[in-house]
Amino acid sequence: MSDSMQTLEQHTKSEYKYGWTSDIEMDMIPKGLNEEVVKMISAKKNEPEWLLNWRLEAFEIWKQMKEPDWAKLNINPIDYQDIIYYAAPKKQKKLNSLDEADPELIKTFERLGIPLQEQKVMAGVAVDAVIDSVSVTTTFKKKLGELGIIFCSFSEAVQEHPELVREYIGSVVPRNDNYFAALNSAVFSDGSFCYIPKGVRCPMELSTYFRINAANTGQFERTLIVAEDDSYVSYLEGCTAPMRDENQLHAAVVEIYAKDRAFVKYSTVQNWYPGDKDGKGGVYNFVTKRGLCAGYQSRISWTQVETGSAITWKYPSCVLKGDHSKGEFYSIAVTNNHQQADTGTKMIHLGKNTKSTIISKGISAGFSHNTYRGLVKIGKKATNAHNFSECDSLLMGDRCGAHTFPYIEIENQTAKVEHEATTSKIGADQLFYCTQRGLSDEDAINLIVNGYCKEVFNELPMEFAVEAQKLLEISLEGSVG
Amino acid sequence: MLKIKDLRVSVEDTEILKGVNLEIKPGEVHAIMGPNGSGKSTLGFVLAGKDDYEVTSGSIEYMGQDLLELDPDERAREGIFLGFQYPVEIPGVSNSNFLKMIINSIRKARGQEELDALQMLKLLKEKIAALSMDVSMLKRSLNDGFSGGEKKRNEILQMAVLEPKLAVLDETDSGLDIDALKVVSDGVNSMRSSDRGFLVITHYQRLLNYIVPDYVHVLIDGKIVKSGDKSLALELEERGYDWIKPEGSTVPA
Amino acid sequence: MSKYHIEIPSHFSELFGRLENSLNGQSDKPYHRLRKKGSELLMKQGFPSTRNEDYKYTALNRVFNEKYEIPESGKISAQGKTAIESIKKITQGESSLCFVNGIYQAEFSSLNLEGVQLIQLSQLEENSSKLRDVLEKIDETISHTDNPFIRLNTSLCRDPLLLFVERGVKIDTPIQLIHYYETENSSLIASPQLIIMAEESSEISLLETHLSSSSRNNTCKVFSNVFQRMLVGKNARIKHHKIQELNKEDFLIHNLIASQEKDSHFYAITADLGSRITRNNLEVHLKDSNTWTEMFGLFASNGQQHIDNQTFLDHAKPHCESREWYKGVLGGRSRGVFNGKVLVRQDAQKTNAFQQNNTLLISDNARMDSKPQLEIYADDVKCSHGATIGYMDSEVMFYLKSRGLDEQQAGELIKIAFLAEVFESVENESIRNLIAEKVIVKLRTIYES
């Protein structure tokens, strides 16, 4: 092994820095999943009957389904009866200001760097924070309310805006879409809801922070974003979890509905606990994210920086139904140690003159496996559809794997589809060039990796980009090769 | 400042340098000439510390210390600069960002204060103008899509801002037209000083019209077979390398 | 049976018994053990369903539902003889092996090349080491393959052929493999099997053609299920060219497994112009370092044609280079599939692999599914793949028209130029011209609806 290899290896052996637990008193229901549990969750949230029935139907659908086995993942069998499906911080009374919140909770947020305090609020980020299963606080509500924007927890939306929730829930990701979507539909506990009225440009980034805290709990949040004609919103999502030996399950659903000329930008920095260096513990992240470009010239853009989770199974997708609609997917997926990621996107072109862009950057280190899996489908009626895909993989070390599995299905002759992929390692020449100019190996590697990911970082909101870059450096600390 | 003694170097079990001796004192400009495949570039890479170049025997002493003990970045911070024959492209890394990083990394090592953004810009603009380069190159990715001439100027720019003690320039003239060659040579000449040494590696005598060396060495088949002053370069230009080839050498001229 | 397979229909499982009965005492020969094993393994495995990832885009029900007869040996129509003679002329008829309905026809074949032996397996001494070697290779393949069609082929093959190229023998003129199919009243399944052993530093070139008779009852179909095993020895070279022009109701499943030793070169090109359904399963295994592999394919289809190219390249050793390029033009209601997988194992450092698939769709009802895949476990590699699917460039079209070409001429020129990039890789001039000629003729029949 060359010197630079060794440095690279040291570089990727770092510790998870978000892995503490909080001593917050929890309200939990017993382990296991059955109809009673579904009813109990619904009752705790004081839900209307239609939603209870919706959940129960989803539960029936889930029971009929089988876990998918086609992704390139090795998964320890999941015992769905050994999971707690509802856990919430006990202090559930309405809070008028943050001062009334549990001090432990505030401390948790501070450690997470969530900008809940006033000076950070000044930075112009509205935050909805979800710990374990419930949304704890939403900031900036009043200012958004003046514009007619609804940004609140999902449970609150069920109470306050039932007609909106009822109209759009399941409209993009139906309950029978896949195994984990069905599970989520039955037991989802909270999440975020966002509604942007006609013609409104949301003046600030909307942000949700998710954190799993209690042991043995699964997190099943649900996010629903509805963007009316000519509206715009940029939405951020961040995730962390404490270090635990056992695997925790996260099965979320995100639905985006974009009408005529609406533009929704959804950015994720996913940093769930990836397990230790021997592959013990870590979060199983099985997420269904999909946007429907329903309207003419609508546009949905997904950007993700995936550094965490023991297993990631996630394909943020766009259904391009409206004519001239546009779907985008920008992704950086970093795996280290024994992490496994099977991620990518689906771009389903149904409308005329639809366009999609896919930029995916995979980085594998240690013993990890990183798979890009994507589908580009041009339907029969999607005249003049264009897609451009670029999927690059970077290997650091000789015990990891990088795989590219694009599926391209074209049924219309006017389609123009281009897919390019490359796999390489950090060039020894590039490293030598940088070190010859006086940079240390670590700095040289970070510089090159950041350059490699630049196209995706450029899509992230400024503050998020800085955080994502740091996260990337931490994730690869001790290993690059 | 640099003493190379009986240096033997192998790459993948093939011996490239077969006993090189060379001494450079501060203020001197040495030129190494030789046919293709004689080991000129290898010498440059060994001085900069590239992996895969195995020193099998001999020694290199630099400023009183054993150079072979140092990693490439340590050597750079100690003042060794290698101007690459083929500068590497690094997509996505902006030139300005790279220049800032290397300048501050070397300043830090020298115990100088790091430059802030304004000072940096001032410095860069000044040097860029001197090399007849366009400021827009700062925004582009490092060497990515640069023409051959642009890359070479970028190398000289980096040398100018890093102010090395010993500059090794590997075929800096290759791929340059006459105007670019003048600009690059002016850049080098303006840096000549009594405390800085240069090792100019070149295949052709042309460059030495502009960067006039104090000494010229001819490297053939891994050995310095002849040394002299600048007139030796002219003689080589006229007569080629054949007349100077050692007995039994298999290297084509 | 896994959920990715369906049970073998009884009209298929009966075929083996029927063949066994017709073998007249040959069923105690050593090869029959492999037929039996192939048949048993096939029954256990089943046929692939579209739930199987590798058959996601190719439903073979049409092939499975047809009832086939096992061809008799020895009969050829006058028309067949004429067709075969005209194909022979392509290479001046020097070396050609003829197969009718998959069965080798010694009397129409000739092979007089020093250092090249053609052996019918049934003619080998039972205790000869060559026979043992060949049987071992086939046994190994049918035991370990996940391809049921190789098992099907082995269970139904009457007599495999062995082409043995001695050490250092270099043959430049292509050896022809002429496959001719004809039937009058029933559908047929052909099961030719060929093993090629190219010893150290030998070189051969092959031209394989598939053609079916034009006059026949339209309800009768030919299903040719070919299996070829090629062993490319140290520093040896095999060039394999294939042109397929079957009737528009026929099926071809072509299974070729090549393995390469150190410093060897394997080149394969397939030009698929005919058939209702073609499925090419091409697998190359790199057994040692410093090898060079080229896989090329072109297809031009119209009507209801379905052309599926599956390739698998197993980079198991360091310093190997591979290049793969498939291009197609799809018209009518035809469908094309490309599923290319490049596996780079942990030891295969310094691998250089390139894979590309480009398709032109020239009809509203044509469809292309492309799945270029890279699976990489070594870090010091250069691998890339790409796929494009699109229509003819309107600017190029405009340029050509502005130079006086009409729509059809310009379109033809573009399509030919598009496919030419693939067939220009053929070194042998007469084969290159032959492919070009056939492609041009085929393209004229492809219209935009």
C-alpha cells in the first residue's frame, strides 16, 4: 500500500459525531404491529375516522406484500414485531414559545445545530423539528401565515386543514406503491406539511430536522408538499440518530405535488447513524420520495447528500405528467466502513416536451457498497422528451464496490436520452500534483473530492452546502484511497 | 543547496537513473538536456518525491537535510517546486481556490501570516498581469480544459506566488509558441536571484536562448555524460546527441 | 423452482425422451450422460419469466408455447443446397461447415486447413483424452450456468462438434459456419453445439450465418437454440462474426461463452437483421491478465421483431482491457433490448472497460430498453459506459437535404453511417462488405411506422 493509500485509509476512519442520546421523557406504546397498534396511534393523534380507515386499509395492503429483495443490499432480517411504532416526548401541551419547551430538548437541538434560537431565526430558516415520532416545534409560523403558507407538523395539518390533507395524501405515493410506503401509511406518526398558495414565492427556506432518539423505535414520518400554480418553495431536510448497537428502522414517505409553473426544490442532508466501523448497528433507511409534476411547466428538483445510515434504499423520483415539466436529481452518496447504499432516481416522462437531469456522484470507501440505480422512462405520448444522466463513482480503497445500474425504457421515437457513467479512483497524479504544491494528503483529498461533487453542492442552498461539505469530510475522514 | 550523489532510481524494476551526480548552489541555473527516454523527467519526479520512483542507492541532500526522508508536501513547503511537463487537470476545483490553498499552506509552514481574501486577490492579479494571463482563469477549474500554453503559464504563476528556493522546470517549453515562450521565460528570469536555484529540464536548446543557464549537463541513458557552460547547449543543437553518446549505449538519439 | 422461473412446458420436457428413443443405441455413449444431466437440471431450473431481471424486457412465451419437432438428419431440399452453395462463395468456399436445422452435414462441408481439426464428438474414441477434456468443459458449463438454454441445447444436441486449432497455427481466411433451416409441415427446434479450442498463439476467424428457407408454411417456425463454447488459449486470438437473417417468424437464442487466457484477444460481432425474436447471450470470462476483448453488435429491425442482446463480461484478473459497443435502428413496432453487464472483481486492478449502447428509434411504435451495468470491486480501474437513444439529428438531416438529397436518401445515409461505426470494426474486408451490403438492404425495408 502506498503512503497516500494509508493516509486515505486513516482519513476515512472517523467517529460518528452526532451520536448522543437525550434524556427526554418519552411516551411510548408497546412493541409490535397489529391493527390495535394502528388504532392506538390514530387515537393518540385524535384523528378523524377517514384517516383511521385509510391507515387500516394500508395495514391490510402491507400484510399482503413482501419485502423487496432486488436491491443490491445485504440486510439482516427485520423483525417488524420488535419495533416500537410510536414514541413521543411526554410534554405534549401546546407551547407558545421555545422558552416553555423541555430544556433537554432545546439542548438536543442546540447540539444538532438546529437554528431554533432567535439569532438563527434571523438567518431566515423556518424549522419544523421532528424527534422520534412527533413534530416538536415549528418556528416562523406567523410570518409564513401572512403569505397564506401553511408549514406545520403533519398531525397539526390533519386537525387544522383536514380537507387539504385528505385531498393530497397518497396522491403521489399510493399506499400500495411498495412495501415500505404501505407500512408508513399504516403507522406514520408525524412529519411535516407544507402548502404554498397560488402565486406565492416562499421567502425563506423551510426546514425539517428529523431525529430518532428512543431505543427500539422506528421513525415513520410523512411529508406532504403542495405547491399551487406559480408558487415556489425550497425545502430542506436533515436527519440524525444516536449511536446504538441494534438497527433502527426509518421508513418515510415524501410526496410533492406541483401544479402549473410551480417549482419545488427539496434538499436532504441525511446523516443517520451509519453503524460502527465493524458494521454493527446503524439506521435502515427505506424511504419513498416522489414528486408529481402535475402542472404545465412545473418543476421539481431533488438534491441529496447521503452520508449516513447502515442501509439506504431510496429513489427520489419525478413523474413528469404536465407538458413542459422538468425533473432534476442531484445526488452525492458517500459510503464508508460497512455501509450499503442503493440509491438513485426514477424519471417518468409522460407529458410532452418534458426534461430531466440526473447528476449522481457516488463515493465508496472501506468495505462499503454504493449502487446507483435509476430509471428513465419515456412514455408513448411523451413527445420531445429529453433526459441527460451522468453517474460517476469514486472508489477509495480496494475492499469497496461501486455499481451503476441504469434502466432506460424508451417508447417514443422523438426522445433524446443520454446516459454517461464513469468509475475511477482519485488519480495518483492529482494527489501528487497537489502535494507537490504543499498541500497535505488530507487537504488534497478533500479538495479533489469536493471538486468532484461540486455540481451537486452548487444545487444546495448556501448554508446547507457548507454543512454538507463538512459532513462529507467527516464521513471520509481516515480512509480515502 | 542541492547535492545529488550517485543517484540510482528504478521504476517497476527498470533502472532509469544509473548514478547521477549533481550539485546546485544558490543563484545558479542548471540545465539538463538529453534525448527522449534518458531519464530527465524521472530526475524531476524524484526530487519532488513521487511514488513509484524507487531510489535504490545514492543520496540527495537539500539545504543540509536528507531530501529522501521527506514527503512530497513537506518538500514543497521546504521550497522545492516542480513545474510539470503535463500539469494535472482537477475538475470542479477552481483555480483561485487552489491558489489560495497552496499559498496559505506554504506561508503557514514558513511561519508567515496567511493572506486574507483581499491581499490574495491583489497578489494574484499582480502576478497574472505579469504573465499576460487573463484574470478569468481564476474562476475556471484547475487546468481543466486549459490549452497547453495556458497550463504552462499556470505552472509559472504558481511558482511565482509560492516563491520556491529550488525550482525544477520539466520541459516547460514543450507545446509553447514563441510568444508564450517569451512570456514564460520572462516569468522565470524575473525570479532569478542570488538565493534561488533553478534546474531547467529540456529537450531543445531553444528555451536556453531565453533562460540562459550557468551550467549545462547532458543526461544520456541515466547518466550525466557531459557538463559544460551554455556553449555546450549550442553545440548539441548543431550536432545532436550522437557524438556524445557513451560507448555501448543503446539509447536512441 | 424460484419465483423467477416458470415450469418447463410438457411439450418441451417430452422432447428429450423423443430424442433418446431416436438415438438407436447411441444412448450409451458418454455424451448422453450430459444430455441427461442437462435435461434434469433444466427441469429443476425451469424457463425464465419476465420477473427475472435478465428477462425483464423479453417475454419468451411465444417461444415456449410453440410445439416443436426434433429435426431428422440428412435431408436437404434442392433449394437448400443452392442457398448453401451461394453462401459458401463469400469466402471462395474453402473452409465451411454446414448445418441444416442445427445438424452437421459432413457431405456439404469442407475443411482442409493444416493444424485445424474438426471432430464430431461421436467419432472420438471413448477413452481419448480430447473427449474427456471436451466433456468436462461441457459438464462444467451446464452444471454452473444460470442459463437454462445451454442446458436445453445440451439435452437436445445430436452430436456436438469440436474445432481444434493447434498451437501456433494462424488461419486468416474465415472458417464459415453456415446454419440453414428448412421445414415443411411442423415447427422445429435446432440445437447445434460447437466447442472451439484455440491453443496457445493460434489465430482463427469465423463467419457464422443463419438463414432460413423462404418457402414454407407460415405456421411453421424454427427455434434455433445455439450453444458455443470458445476457449481462447494463451496469446491466441478468435474473431467471431455472425450475421443472422432468419425468417420473420423464427426464433434464435444464441448462447456463446468464451474464456480467455493470458495475452489473448477475443473479438465478436453480431449483426441481427432477421427473426421474430433474437436473444444473444454472450458471456466472456477473463481467466488471466493482459487480455483484450471486443464485443460489437448491430441490429436493424422492423415489423414485430424483438432483438435482445445480453452481454456479461467478467473481469477477474488485472491489466485487461475491454470494449463493447452495440448499436441499433428500430422501426415498425419492433423492440430492442440491451443489457450489458461488466463485472470488475477485486483482483482486476488496472482494468480498462468501456461500454456503449446507442439506438435510433425511427418509428412511433418502436421501443428500446437499455440497461448498461457496471459492477466494480477494484479501485484502480477506468470504467465507463454510456447509452443514448434518440431520433435522427434534424440538423444533419437539414444539411444533407440542403446538398440536394431527398428525405429518404438523407435518412438512409444517416442510418447507415450510424451502424457503420460498428461494422467498420471488422478487419476482414469481404466480411465487412457483406455486413454493409446486408445492412443497407435491410434498412431500406424499415419504415417509420
